[in-house]
Amino acid sequence: MDLSIIVPIYNEEINLPVLYARLAAMLDALLLETEVIFVNDGSRDRSLELMQGFAARDPRMHYITFSRNFGHQVAITAGLDLSRGAAVVVMDGDLQDPPELIPELYAKLHEGYEVVYAKRRSRQGESAIKLFTAKMFYRILARITSVNIPIDTGDFRIVSRKVVEALKLMPEQNKFIRGQISWIGYKQTFLEFDRSERAGGEPGYTYSKLIKLALDGITSFSDLPLRIASIGGFVVSGVAFLVMLYAVYARFFLKNYGIGWPSLMVSVLFLGGIQLMAIGIIGEYVARLGANTRQRPLYIIDETDLPLKKPN
Ligand code: UDP
Ligand code: MG
């Protein structure tokens, strides 16, 4: 098997027929032994039926269906786990990632790289808020993490079998695949493309899912928030200690102590705020520690036409 193409799918019935046609046309011209793995991430529309139809009629097409919605990153992971290709492409199912770029990605990979990611030169049809938050997120992430996560790239990329096997060795529950791939290393490069509008249907990534992804990215690859919390805590309690000394001095030596209510409130609220912030940040990490110690399987497969391998 030369190439596996993994497409996570969540409620994409409108886009699937076009996606299939474009993938099939591209593959007909590519002349490689290829498998396309659609991962149905608990869609509530006819996506599953459609992909089962593709699999029945076209031997290159396969599907995995989950018992419920596990999320985009987990869907990709399941596809990687069952993929058999010497190279593996990950792409979105809403036609924002053009299948026609795959031959170029494939060719570039064989120039001696292990990872070729598709970098968005432009993004069409997305709200100003989404563009701004995405931009900020990638910039902040680049600043505070120790690994070099490429700016303005999603998960659209091609990786070699070596990288897939390395990913399988990373058992974390809170997946941030693009970060993990950067962490793995090897020779990586990129190709630029213009990201088009989602062809039809609604984005499956709600803001709460995006925030979770952003937090997973930050907490898996940076300890800076924790460090800020503890340094901030030390600084603030240091200042508070000085203020306390002054208060005692004023009380007993200067004999000038006012009603004191405003300063009391200010310091109590300020300290309370800092503490909550620090606890919140720690909580984000602790929650992820918890998820990893529970050692649950990452996903439950309901049905697939692919041979199931023992998870390692
Ligand atoms: N997706 C998924 N599970 C989810 C949400 C999204 O498998 O819980 C899939 C979705 O079908 C699409 C890809 O992930 O193929 C990207 O999702 P979306 O287009 O909503 O994200 P955006 O392009 O807005 O970042
Ligand atoms: Mg999209």
C-alpha cells in the first residue's frame, strides 16, 4: 500500500458526494495503491450510509465508525492506527483541504522528507473573529511552547510510515496531533495552498471544541502557564507580606490606622483573583493528568471494513 488518506467526518452528508468524486478523480490520475479511510465521528446525518456506499462500490474506499462523537483529533488517531500506507495524508472532509493538492504533497514527501504540511496562504469564508483567534492562538503557542509548531497550519499534511509509528507510541489522551508531529522531529517541510470556504453544511468545530483544542495544545506542549501561576503567586504574596508589615507598623508605631475597609477589600479581592487564576491553571493540567492515568481507550469503534489491529 503506497498511500492512506484519512478523512474525519462529522455531519458532512452534503460534502461527501463531491469529496468522493474529487478524491476518486485525483486517485485515478495518481496511479498509486491507495486506501481512503473515512472516520465517522458519531455523525447524526446520513454520512455513515454514504461512506458505506462508497466502500461497497469502490475497493479503495474504507470506513471506520465510532460509537459516538469522540472529536476530530481522536478520529484522525483511529485512522492512523488502522492505516496501512507507506505514506499517510490527513485531510478535512468539508473540502476546505483540496484533494488535488495530494499528488504535490506526495511528490514533495519523496524529495526526502518525513512530513510535508500544507500551510494556509489564505483562508476564505471564515469570520473575522475566527481568523483573529486562530492567528493569535498560533502566535501565542509558538511563543510559549518548546517545540516548533508551524504557524497557520491545520492537520492537512502527509507523513511517512515512520512518523505514524512514532505517533502510535504517544499514548496521550488529549491529542494535539500537529504538535505531536512537530515534537517527533525528522525532516519536515511545507507546501502553501489557498484554503477555500467549507463547501456546505455547518462547521463541526464549535467554539467550545476549539477552546478545548487550544488548551490541549498549550498544556501538552508548554509548562509556562503553570510557571506564570506560581511566579505570579510568589510575587503577589511577597507584595502582600510587605503591605502587611506596613499595616502592623502603622497600627502600633504611627498610630494612624484608618477605617481600612477599602484597602482590605482591594487586597482580599486581588489575592482571591490571583489564587483562583492559579488554581484554574493548575486544574487544567490536573484534569489532563487524570485523563491520562485513567488509561481509557481513546475511542470505541462500532464497525469498520478495515482489518482491526490490536492497539499497542
Ligand atoms: N470533525 C470531526 N469531529 C468533530 C468535529 C469535526 O470529525 O467533532 C471533522 C469535520 O467533519 C471536518 C473536520 O473535522 O472534516 C474539520 O472540522 P470543521 O470544518 O468543523 O473545522 P474548521 O474547518 O472549522 O476548523
Ligand atoms: Mg472546516
